[in-house]
Amino acid sequence: MFKLWIKGARLRTLPLAVAPILIGAGTASIYGTSNLVLALLALFVALFLQIGVNYANDYSDGIRGTDKNRVGPARLTGGGLVEPKLVRNAAFVCFGLAGVVGLVITLLTGHWWFILVGLVCIITAWFYTGGKKPYGYLGLGEVIVFLFFGLVAVIGTDYIQTNELNPLAVVGGCIAGCFATAVLLINNIRDIETDRKSGKKTLSTRIGKTASLILFVFLIWAPFALVVPLWFVAPAVFIVNVLVVVVLMVTILALSAKTPKELILALQLTSYTSLLFALGLCWGLFSITF
């Protein structure tokens, strides 16, 4: 049973939770206000939210029948591996843990309006596929992911340490948002046919495979342009350019894939690239403070 829950947590998606925290910690270091405790707490919030949304999606898609014909590993609910209400409760537990850690951050920083931000994050996580009109079924998933797994996560991590809006955090948020959105997009490209059959109207089912692939390629290459301004602040961030080789490989994989299963490797590599890019960016930004 434990292995099933680990499987349902979708550990391969966790780099998308870690990446924006690393970037936010890096941008905060520019102001010499790095706080390891607050950064770690932000990391726990991000991880709990990511795992929570994974369980929530598993539950909601499963009870709707969306995962019945999906490509890839069977889901807990859709595959009949775990009772649906247990999967739902697991999501609520993760959201609750994220809320508790978020409250600790609020107490330490004194920014009580963070509670509202936290509630919005949890509500947004649930209604991606939950509720009567989930926004993930309306083609809005990529927009929300860019905002919350990019801008909100990076700017929030930076803000709890610096107490001000850092323009570098906005740039970093766009970088993290591009990768996170690209992962969701390639996942939806893979599932276009099954989503159409189940009535799940993702962005990819609306604009088609070709346009989706063009957008995907744009998203995975955009970070290399966005990072340019940071070269002038911390030249060491140039190291992220070694990932051009990986992104080129992902581009070829995505554009040449003939079957949905062939896109799985592109999805995995995009997720790991987001983490490696964030590590390089974080290291480069911290380098000027040493």
C-alpha cells in the first residue's frame, strides 16, 4: 500500500515545486537577506501543495472517468487501486500540512495577509480538476500553473526573506513558470485524444497538437532569454546555458514523437531540466555573496 501512495504522489513532478523555491532563495541572496529557515519552510509548503494537488487530480479525474483510457501509469482512483475517498482525504491532509507550515511562516514574518494567499493557493489547487467547473477542464490550467508555480512561488519565497518586491524575483518567477507550464502542456499534448473522449477540454484539445507543440518549444527555450538580464547581476548564472543540449534533445523528442508514450520522456526531461536550471540559477546568484 505504501508503494501505491508513493506512486500516487507522482514524485517526478516534485522538481516543479523545488525549482521556484531555489530561484526565490537565490534572488533574495542578492539583497543579503537570505534566511535558510524561511526558505526551507517555503519548500515544505510547495512540496505539500504539489503532492496535494497530485492526489486531488487523481481523485477528481478518477471519479469523472477521465483517467479510464489514459496513457501512462495507472492512477490510484482511475485504476481502482485505492478507494476514492482515501485519495481525496490524502489531498486534504497535504493541503492542511501546507496550511500549517504557511501559518508558521506568517507567525515568523508577521505578514498576516499571507493567510489569504495560502487559502487562495489551496483553493486553486483543488479546483484545477475538482468542483463542478474545474478550470483545468476549461483550458486555463497552463495560465494558473504559470502564475502559481512560477510567479507566486518565486516572488513569495523572495518576499518572506526580503520584505520587498524584487524585480529579479519577477524574472525568476517567469523562468520557473515557463518550465512548469511546459511540463503541464506536454502532459496534455500526450493526452489529447483521451481527454477529447472524456470531455476534458484542456488548452491542447482546444488549440490542437501542432499549436501546442509550438507553444511547448517556446516555453522550454524562453528561460534562456529571460536569464540574460541576470548575467549582469551575477555572471556565474551563465552556467545554466549548459542545459541547452538537454533542451535541444527535448525539442527533438517532442517534435518527432509518433505516439503519446514517446512524449513521456520529453515530459520527464523537462521536469528535471527545470530543477537543474533552478540549481544553476540559485548557485550563480549566491556566488556574488560569497
